[in-house]
Amino acid sequence: MPPAPLRALTSLAAALAAACALAQAPSSPPPADPPPTPLPAEYSDAARKAYVAGLKEARELIAQKRYEAAIERLDALSRDRPREPQARFLKAVAQTEAGKRDDALATLTALAADFPELPEVHNNLAVLYAAKGNLELAKAELELAIAASPDYAPAVENLGDVYARLAARQYERAAELEKGKGLSPAKLRLVRDALAVH
């Protein structure tokens, strides 16, 4: 009977030999990658072309002042391609043109929640808020638009207009408090003249 250390070495040698044999044995091929997940139907070339044609049709309806028909068409486009913002944005334009400003605000608010990176959405929200006299909300939306796209000129210009209107409010208040004395009336005239340029 071999001594115990030799028996351990023999067992170790046998285990190493078995491991080497397994390593040299042909291995089975790796499992095949699963086929790629097909894209949703809304991404097909035909669906994209239909969407573009639908947007064009909706723009024509808006130009013809057929706002309800345009909104219906845009709702259908949004159902077909829910990940695309253009139909929803154009719907807000149609709602605004139709005088449905609260509906347009709701549409744009939802759109801004889904696509906060789109400066046009924040800019249009700001325009609607400013039209309602809510300059603080308009200012906040314009700041979001500029944060999303610092070079988006319409938002930069509109923010300047909002600041001018906010300044006019403060100069009006100061003029009331000063009872016509001081520089506030002159500054108010300057701001009003600047706003009249539009």
C-alpha cells in the first residue's frame, strides 16, 4: 500500500489528467443568438410615409381653417405612431388657431412631459401662458426651452419680451407708489416703446 502522501499525489495527477482531457475534448458550439426582435409596425417604411402624408394633410386642413378635421386627423396619427411628437405638436397649433387655448395648453403640457428635450413645445407653452397674463409660468417654460437648446432663438427672444413685460409691471407699480415722481414713469415709457416694436 502506497504511503498516504503518494496516494494524494496520484489522485491529484488523475484529476489533472481528467481536466486536461476535458479541456481538449471538442466543445459544443455556443448557442446561437436569438433572432432580432422585429420593429413595431409603426417603424416600417410604409408607416413612416403614411405618417408624413398625414401630417401634410393636417397642415393643409389647418391652412383651410378646418381645425376640427385637422385635430381628428392628428389624433389618428398619434394613435398610429404614439412615439412621434409631431402630430401632437401640430394638434396644439390647430387647437390654438381654433381658439381652444386651454385644450392646446393641455396637449402641450402632456407633450412636454413626454418630450422635455423639445424647445418648441416649451416655447409654445410660454406663448400661451403669456397670452393668459401668466408671465412667471411663461418665463419658466422659456427657461426650460433654452436649457434644452441654448441656441433656440425664438425662445431667447420671447424670454426678452417676457422680461420686458415683467419690468413694465414693476415700473407701473413703482410709479403708483411714487405718485408720478421719480424715474419709473420714464422707464415705463421706454419699456412700453420697446414692446410696441412687435
